[in-house]
Amino acid sequence: MRKPVLRGRKLQRSLAKSSRQFKNQSSEVVNKIIMENKESITILKEVAALLAIQVKRGVSQTTLIKELSDVGFQPKRIAEIVGTTSNTVRVALHHYKKSSKK
């Protein structure tokens, strides 16, 4: 037995229904993935904070900024790790680069 060929409004309705079903299913999957990853992200942030505390012990802020920059961290991320503003990091990097040129 052949399936009836959908044309016109029936085709539009069928496509609209399929589209809605797909959107609902895909958004459910995305939401599930996001919820699973939120906990992992929180744990990673805590680990990063603990590592930053270890790194900061006994090291001057300027030295720490310089070393993190040399490794490839961006000023915004360095500021988060060190616990200061990105502007402070940029100024420290500017002074470091300026003094290393002399």
C-alpha cells in the first residue's frame, strides 16, 4: 500500500508539526547537556581558584602577572586569577614591557 502524497496545506501542516517536534526534542537535549555541564563548570572554577591561591603564595602580583602573560593568558583571565581588575593587569604589563625595552 502506497502512502498518500502530501500536497498543499496538508504538506505544510505535516512539515510544521515535524518541525515543532524536532525543536522540542532538540531543546530538551540541549537543556539536559547544559544542566550536566553546569556542575562540571562549577567544579572546574573551584579547582582553578584553589590553584590560583597556591600560585599566589609568596609571589609578587607583578611577577605573577608577567609569568601568566608569558604563558599566554589574556589580561582579563589573569585578573580573575590574581583577584584584581583587568586594567591593573594591563598597566602592570605595560610597565613590564616598557622596562624590558631599556
